[in-house]
Amino acid sequence: MPLPEPIFARVGEPAIPIVLVKKAVADTWLAAQRPAVQTWARQTGWSGQLGNPLILQAADGSVSGVALGYGTGADRARKRFGVLANIATLPKATYTLTGDATDREKTAFTLGWALSQYHFDRYKSKAVDGPKLVPPSGVDVPRTSAVATGEALTRDLINTPSSDMGPDELEAVTRALADVHGARITVTKGDALLSQNFPMIHAVGRASTRAPRLIDMSWGMAGPALTLVGKGVCFDTGGLNIKPASSMGLMKKDMGGAAHVLGLAQMIMATKMPVRLRVLIPAVENSIDGNAFRPQDVLTSRKGLTVEINNTDAEGRLVLADALALADESPPDLMICMATLTGAARVAVGPDIAPYYTDDPLVSHAITQAGQDVLDPVWQMPFHDPYEAMIEPDIADLDNAPKGGFAGSITAALFLRRFVTQTARFVHFDCYGWQPASAPTRPKGGVGQGTRALFDALPKVLNL
Ligand code: BES
Ligand code: MN
Ligand code: ZN
């Protein structure tokens, strides 16, 4: 169980109150407490520091409340979800949030609490069991649960090693998700990719014993059309341009884009968002074998554009290109691509921010605003037209790996945009999908980036 079941304690269950105490009012708050509490706070150095809990005891020694430090505005800006940093250390009991927190603060706290409960325990013989929360009033519990469940799915899929998360298993997970929500699914697999004209998905995946495929899931009968496309490279060796050990070490996460769009799809379907959803996942393993695609091969894509392969490690844009071309043949109102596409994106913005591209200023405004609202930081990057020349080689229409590597995330984004010509609004996320060291609500390992922001922005973008 990645998340405890149920995620929250029942409303009405007896719960120990937690109050948030800002640093600025910590002294005043303390002055109103019993002398024993004041002494204990002084001796332990408690002064409302962000995430620092002061456990309050009844006369019989039992826990009667928690004053949870809420720090300053600057502290909270510096440490995302920092108020939840130590909740796992609270005595095992049931809590709730009281006091004068705003609905927005309560919602962030409740979501953060749920996300903090996530543990990747598939290979652990002993499961963890921590304190419980009764959701405070003013919080939309079904929505918060849907977001937490979607995020847990994303994390689980990324965390599962490639030996247990190949194209077969990614397909099985998608089928299971489709079953739960009554979605329709079709899969084009192996040589059928050639007869159905997905040549680049086939070329990238054909060297693996685990057959490449395109997974196509649809859900919802009415509303605007939304298509999500996620990179499902279940392991990226780099192919014949093999990655050095240091770079290959994390490549079980190269299906992170697929994990992101499935997590987002879970949020959308669980809350019955009134959209017609389509999810496309090219699922392949970028492997090495005698029949692997090679540097300098020229591939003809589904769209007809030819691509000179200058690095077999720039495989994500190839499999995505055929999936995007298919998506674009039935243009949705909005198309969103998510992919662990380039190391350059991580160099540009680091592991905590999801860089995204779009030509639509309204969409961009909504996503950036939502990212701030739900504590899921995103940053817009430019589809810089003058760099188009960088992806044009001498002998084909497109180059999959421009020399020099200038603006590597931008040139990859421009490459993808070439395959989306009929759809009015296109968004592409170049995500990292990995939390390098444990942080509040995010244990080390797979993590969703941008999905919560998107989920929040979609109703505005699609006028729902
Ligand atoms: N999956 C990688 C990108 C990646 C690397 C994402 C590290 C996150 C962390 C992708 O397939 C890749 O190898 N891209 C190359 C492209 C280059 C050869 C043009 C890269 O970024 O080095
Ligand atoms: Mn690669
Ligand atoms: Zn890759």
C-alpha cells in the first residue's frame, strides 16, 4: 500500500487538535498557556519555527494538543510544505487541524499530510503506520484524496524498477486504471506498429525482448477534448550511444512522463471532470542489440517527416513524435505532453521545478498561477523560433540530437512541436520526476511535477 487505506480518519472520530502558530505570534500564544507549557517551550527552544511541533499534555500525561510552528512567510516560501516536515514524529494518534487557518491553508495541510503518508513499500517486508488526520472542515476531501492517489500512482510507477515495470507492466497498469474508471483502451504492439504506421516507436523499441507498443486510453463522453501524451521509456540505456554508468543509474524513471499522465488521468477520472480524455503512451525499452537503430540512420516518422538519428540516446522525442502525430490527427481542444526528455532541463531549473512550453499565453498564465496556488512549482520556457534551424540537419527534415547541445531542452521541445500542427493549444512538460533527497511530503524517489498544477488549471483553461 503506497498510501494508507483509508487515507484519512473519519470525520467525527475523536481527534487531537493541531493549531498552526506563526513565529510572529509565538510569544503571545505562549503567554496564554499554562506555566508548565511555557517552561517546556523555553527549555526545548520552541518559538513557532516552521514545522516544529510543541506537544501539549493533559494532567494525566496524555497528548492533548499540538502547537505546530508555522514560521514566517519567508520560511514557508523557502521550504515548500515545510509545516509538515515533522508530522511523522508525532505520537501515533488521530489529529485534526483547528484554529484560524484559511481554507486554502487547510487544503494544503491536508493534501500535504496525505502525501507525507506515501511510502514505496512494494519490496519492504514491513509496512509503516503513522499518525492519522481527520480532514478539517472546509477541505474538499474527495478532491484531495483523488490528487493524493494520483500522485501516489505516479510515484509508484517511477519507483518500480524496470524489471517489474516494462512495457507489459505499464500496459497492465493502464488497463487496470481503465477498468476502475470504465475507460476504453487499445494497444498497438510489436510488428503491428509497422503496419499501423508508428515507425519510430518501433525503431526505438525493437532491440528489446520486451515488445514496444502504443497504449491508447479514452474516457468520458462529453465536454472539451483533452489529450495527454506521456513518454514511456521503461528503461533508457541510451541505445548504441550507450549512457555512462553515472547517467544510466536513474533510468528506470524514464517512463516518468507516462507515470505523470496516468497520475493526472487518475485525478481527472476520479473527480469525474467533464472532459473527453485521451491518454497516449508510447511504451518501449531503449535497448542494445544487433537490430538496434543506429546513429546516422534516417527514420521516416508517422507524419512523414524524416529524422536523422545523431544520437540513439535522444529516443524520447522519437517515440513521442509518432504518438503526438496520431493525437494531432484528431485535434483535441488541448494537448499536453509530459516527458523526462532532456538532462538539459534539469541543468536549467534543477530538480524541484517543472519547466513547460506553450505558445498560448492564457494557458501559460493559468498553469503558472495554479502552480503557485497548489505548491507545485512550474516555469515557462520558450519555444524560441530562431532555434528551429538547430534541429534541421543536412540530409533529412529533422535532427534528433543537434550538435553542441545549446538549449537542449528547447530544441527537444521544438522537435516535438513539429508534430503538432492541427491542435490549437499544445503544452509540453520536460520533467525530472525524481526527488533527489527526502523533503517534506516528498520522500526520496519518484515524484510528480506539474500534474497538480495542471489538474488545478484545467477547469480554467477548458472553461469547465
Ligand atoms: N531520458 C533522457 C533524459 C534525461 C536524462 C532525463 C537525465 C532526466 C535525467 C533522454 O532520453 C536523453 O538521454 N536525452 C539526451 C538527449 C541528447 C542525446 C540530445 C540528453 O539529455 O542528454
Ligand atoms: Mn535517452
Ligand atoms: Zn530517455
